[in-house]
Amino acid sequence: MNATHATPSRHPAVSVIMPVLNEERHLRDSVRHILEQEYDGEMEVVIALGPSTDRTDEIAAELVREDPRVHTVPNPTGRTPAALNAAIEASRHPIVVRVDGHGMLSPNYIATAVRLLEETGAQNVGGIMHAEGENAWEEAVAAAMTSKIGVGNAAFHTGGQAGPAETVFLGVFRREALEQQGGYNIEFIRAQDWELNFRIREAGGLIWFSPELKVRYRPRPSVRALAKQYKDYGKWRHVVARYHSGSINARYLAPPTAVCAIAAGLVVGAAVTPWGFVVPGAYLAAIAAGSVPAGKGLSLKARVQIPVALATMHMSWGWGFLTSPRSLARKVIASRRPAVTKAPAETA
């Protein structure tokens, strides 16, 4: 990786890295929110392009022509951690900001993050994944993703007090922390942020959450896409649990427990006694009741879809967790990178 050793300043130069695959719908808007940041320091944007099947590459090429701060690098594998590493390698500034192709930074995001890095001494700072929809279904998913009945007490979804954290959404890093740890572990197709932040913390670094930092996030556009997303989340969360046994808690166990209880209730209800249907009935009643406060201020069309979004998230996450193969965890564990605690070597 290319290190830039600059004298500390109030406005250090910033590299924004973006892993992109099939993002024609949001890429231009996402990059615009970066280039229009209220930040006085130098900035570059490095887009790592996966093998998209839509107009993503064409849009990226247009962005490169329109603004000299935008560059692209190839990511033939299409995998997020490989894209992030490629973009880090191609970037050159001391602060590295991760942004997804469907994330929209708030106007002062980078300036606030740089200030927080200085104030806290953290190696990585991040904030809230503020889901917003562009139609009734996406608004329903956004409501589900920002409610405690949908995601529990995850601060980067629901908000919370500023302070040390296990991991944060996306992240704004000191380059030396990324270089010291050798970047992202490419075996973590999902949960790569958690794994990298785990190594940073293990090496004595601080990960800092702040609600001052907000990234607008566009939810998946269909039930099928949402189900795949959350199934992958559940699958990889189980990999993380096997990778680091102390990382599991009740919030992560709730979806797989619900899947097992509902399945058992349906079997008992159909084969033994109708009382078995009490369990799935109670679950449906709970998400219907929880949808009422979550949907406050939304259209009727969006509100009635919130229970569908909640059930899709819970059941898909739980199923992914339950069916996560041990072989995947063994492969990831075999690739374990020990945290590096020594200072990175100076380069000429």
C-alpha cells in the first residue's frame, strides 16, 4: 500500500474508497454527495469496479471524465473486501473514508469524522446507517431497519451515545491503521468491517461510534433482494461467532431462535394440537404491533408493508445463521490474521 506521510493539519487530505457492483441506480448521486462535502482539505475518490452487468462502469467512466478527483481501479472478483483493498492500494492520502455505492454522505460527514479522529485518538470512527426509501416498499424496509423490533439495539441502526464500539458502519480510518493490519481479510465476503475492527481493537486501537456521523442508505428494492441480504448477514454472523466465540449475544440469537420456535409451532399445530399455532400467531401479532410506532408518519401503503419487511429480515437472518456451513467458518479461521501491534515501517 502507498503511504503518504504528511505533516498533521487541521484539514488532512482524504481518500474516499468505494467498492461498487451493479450500482447504476445510485452511483452518480453517491459520488456527488462526496464531491460536494463541506471540507477544505484535498480529496480523491477511488472507485473499485466489480464485474457489473448494468451501466455502472459507463457511469463511473463519465464521473472520471467530469472530475479529476475521481479514479477507478478494477476488482475482477467482485468481492467487497478485495475491492476495498484494491482501492486502498490505489489511494494515497492519510485519511481513508469508506463509502458504498448506495450510501449518501451528509454534507459535513468528512469534516466531522476528521475532527472526531483528532479529538478521540481513534483509529476508526463511524456513525449511523440512516436508511431512507424512495418508494413505499423501501420506506417500509427503512422503518424496519431503524427500529428496535427490526434490528435490536444496534447503535449504528437506531442511534445511541457516542463512545467506544466493537464496530461501526463503513468507517473513516487513519491510513496507518489499515496498513498496519494489512487491510481487509478477503475471506470475509460479509462482516469484513467487524473482522478488521476486531484486529484494530486487539492491537490496542480505538473504534469510536458517534451519532454525529450519518450516511443515508438506500434499502434493497424487493422482498427477494432483502431476503438474500439478510440471509447473507445471518450466515456470516455465525461465521464470526465461530471465529470469535466471545462475540455472540442475545440479539444475534433472537432470529434463529424465532425461526426454530415458529417452525416447531407450525409442525405441532398441524400434527398434534392447534395450540401449536400460538407461537407463529404470537410472532405475527408482535411484529404487527411493533410496526405501528415504526411506521409513524409514513403512507398507508408503506405502513402495511412493514410487517412483511420485518418478517423477511428476521426469518432470512435466522435461516442464514442456522444453515451457515462449518466448512465456511473453518476456511475463514484458517485465514486468520493476528493483530499487528508494532508500528508500521517507514517508507522512503
